[in-house]
Amino acid sequence: MDRPALTDALRDREAVLRAFVADDGSLRSMPTRIRKRLVVLDLVAQDFTPGETYDETQVNNLLRPRHPDVAALRRYLVEEGFLERRDGRYWRAGGSVDDR
């Protein structure tokens, strides 16, 4: 993923999250504009621990509370470089890091 694109998108993070994420953390909808989608995907990527690998069932179980269409959400995460996949295993490959 293009790091400057994510950095640019994160400037409007709070407004985007208020618009697309419910109080329980589930997604109301997936943004169609790439800048907003990157913000939402960055939030979802926080559900994955850097350095850990996950099989598809584990990924789906982590994504299900966020959105019922786990296949689409998983595909977005891979296509935008937040997750990588090889040999049926997934791992976090991008996104911001919470340094709290």
C-alpha cells in the first residue's frame, strides 16, 4: 500500500469513523471512496496482531463482528495491503500501529 495515501486519508479519521462505524464497532457500510475506505480498513486491521498468522476461519471470526460479508472485507484488506495471504495463511502487512 502507498504509505502517503494512508497518511493522507488518516487526517480525516475521526469524521470518517463516525460516519461508517457504529458504536459497537461494526461497519454501517463500506465507503466507496478510497480515502475513506482506507481509514475504515486501517481500523479493521487493528484487530490483527502484527507478527501472528491466521487461517481463513480465524480471519473470518475476527471480521464477523465488523461486517457480515467477511469475504468482501477480507478481500478489501488484502487488495489494499493491510493483510497478505500465502498458502492459506494470512498476516497483517500494513496499517497504522497504536502506540499506546
